[in-house]
Amino acid sequence: MSKSIHVPLVVLGGGPGGYAAAFLAADLGMGVAIVDRDERLGGTCLLRGCIPSKALLHVGRVLAETREMEEWGVHFPKPAIDLTALRARKDNVIATLTGGLATLARRRNVTFLRGEARFTGSTSLEVATAEGATSLSFDHCILASGSRPARIPAFDIGSERVMDSTAALELRDVPKSLLVVGGGYIGLEMGTVYAELGSQVSVVELSDTLLPGVDRDLVKPLQQRLEKLFTAIHLRTKVARLEDTGTAVRVHFEGPAGASTAEYARVLVAVGRRPNSDGLGLENTKLVVSPKGFVEVDERQRTADPHVLAIGDVCGEPMLAHRASHQGKVAVESLHGEPAIFAPRAIPAVVFTDPEIAWAGLTENEASAAGRNVDVSRYPWAASGRAHALGRTDGLTKILVDPETDTVLGVGIVGPGAGELIAEGALAIEMGCAARDLVETIHPHPTLGETVAFSAENYFGLATEIYRPRTETPAR
């Protein structure tokens, strides 16, 4: 049975960008409906990505600490892992958070419509629900359809032994051996989880380094740690073909030493994500979609269609939940008549491996590619008392500074808790702080956070814990 509904604002997608936009719109007095194919709000991030993976990474970190405590004379028996209980705990985290979102939506009078949606025009959607088709008309729509794991057709061999990140998070078992195809953040995070749970994990990456694009000095401590945790890391190597033998997956490699084969109990394909812009009927609107599938938007999140705005993964890189949330709020404020634009100086990014890697603002790779002159000040955690107390002196904090104005342009951190520490760097960049501002901000001691200030001190050649012989007074 079909029915027709009109809502002033429709948000297509219930992920972190979508529900942030819908909730703000409701707070501002707009009539709002969220349409999503899942029965729960949260999107990929909460249901099949950020949150469950971080819950499992926390378990992995605890398992690692049981080994690391040996150096302190604290001995634990080998942990026993109850996979059923572990899955249940992970699912409980998801259920708690999705339940909270459902409550917030009800309290805000946000209508939630579950179903597959398709644009039939610039101001209308047809939603296929369990009860039948619903025609949904609107004044404006915020497209927040997100992204999904990228697939390589040659790897679609119809075998459950070949997983994407969604299947890997289900944690059906702990395979004896696992090959991770792709040395990006998703592959390394999931590889870390399975390695800590007991799998013999190998990684294959086509480029010459893990985490391509990330500054090498930040990747180095992680790679050194993963070389001990993982069974093998194959760089400059291509997976030519996969075949299911009935008991394992036979993988055919092409690498620096030539062709080779190996067998693994499971293979995880983690080669990036692609935007969910297909199959939505966008051809029935005026939206412009790039060859890579991204919907084109301006700084106010407006598309070429005056009735449709777009936010999050569907409208470009970086595909990060916090970027989507911020864009969602900009889109709503735009519709509300406020002079809001999406023009951040820094969008922090975090790789939640062990150690974590985080950065915000300009990176050394970007500065080098642009031929931009910057000064880089590094503060090794080997000089940090807190890092020594934790037994984690492999970390590093660095800042990129404009040599003419001393303005902080970028911050990079590798080490435990880097994802928490980077917030200060993002704030410093967003506010246009000078390196001196970081120096003059009193940080608590002993903490890892004070390494941000110490890296600024080192920029001026005045770091207390680092001795630099000098022949002249600091110029700054």
C-alpha cells in the first residue's frame, strides 16, 4: 500500500553527518525526516566501522599490555578469549549508542523512515519500505548517503573466506592465518585486532610503504612495531589472483622477487571506500557527479540542484565521520539563513593502530609536493618522562611552522593516545596560533600532551629536555 508524505527537510542517510544535521535542524524548529535503509541510526561509522573497530582495538591493546607488563615484572597467564562474549560486548556497545540516538530522535520529533530511497525529481523521493512504497516530497534534502568498501571484481570469487571490513568486524572466528590486502588505515587496524586475538597476520601493499600519503617519520614507529606483531609485510607487491581451494584461499602474488603463491585461512580486502552515489536516482535531479562518484558541492554544501545539499563521504575526501558531522551542521545553518561555510583550516585524522598516528593541518608530504617552505620541529618521546613511565618511548610529536610568521601550520603525532592529543593541534591551527602560543600555554606534567608544547620549544631551540649546543642567541 502506497502513501504520500511531505516534509520540509529530508535527510537521506542516518550516519554521523545525517543525524547531526537532522538533530540540529529540529533544534532550530524545522520539520525533519531521516530516511535510511538500516533499522537503526548510526550509519557505517557506528554500525559497521568506527565504533565496533575501536571497541575491538581496545581489546587488542589490553592483550598487548599483558605481554608488555613482563618487562615490569608483572606476569599474567595467557589470556583466554571467549569470542561469543567478545562479540556480545561489541554488539552491546553498538546497541547502547543506537538506542540513545533513537531516543534523541523521538524527543526531537524527528521522523525516521526505514527503506531504500530513490530520487524521482528534485523535490521528491520514492522510499521502498516494508509496508510498501512511500512517496516523500520535500522542500530541501540533505544527501548523506555515505560510502561503502571498495570492491575489486577480480577478488569477488564467491568465497566467504574473502572478507571486506564489514565481514571482518563480525568476528565469526579467529582464523589461523589472515592476509590483509591493503596497507591503509582500515587494513592495519583490523590486522592489529586479529593479530592480537591470535591470527598469523600478513599484509600486502602495492606501494612502497604502509599508510601511503602519511608522513614517513610518523609511520616508522608503527611499521617497526607491526613488523614484530605481524607475520609478514609485503610492500611493492600486487595480488594478481585469488582462488578458494576448499580449505583455504590461495593467493598469487607479483612482487619485487617475481611471482609467488601462499595460502591463508582468510583474506581481508581493505583497499579503500567508494561513495554511495549510484542507484539513488541522482539522474532525476540537477546534481553534478564527478568521474569518481562524488557529488559536487560548494562551501555551503549546496549542489547544482537548489533543493539538494550534500555532506560527508558522498561529496569527497577525506571520508571521516567528524568531517561529515561538521558539514551537516553547515548545511542546516545554510538552510536556516546563517552565513555558515565549510572552510576548516584543519581536519584531524587518526589511525587507531598501536601506536596511534594522528595529524592535522599541513603535512610534510603536502608541503613538499607544493614546494612550500616550512620549518619542522620534532620532539622525540624518548625525552618525555611520561613516555618512559609508560614504557612507550617510540613516539614523536612534531609541528610545521611558517618560518616568516611562526604560525603553526600542521601538527603530527605518533604514539599511544595520539588521537586524543591531536585535538590541541587542530585547535591551534584553527585559531591561527603561533608557536610561541604553544610554548606559553602551561601544560600539566608529566603528560604526553606537554610534548606539543615541547615541540614548540624545540622550534626555538629552547627545549629543556633536549640539549642543542649553540653559538648565538635564538633569533626568535
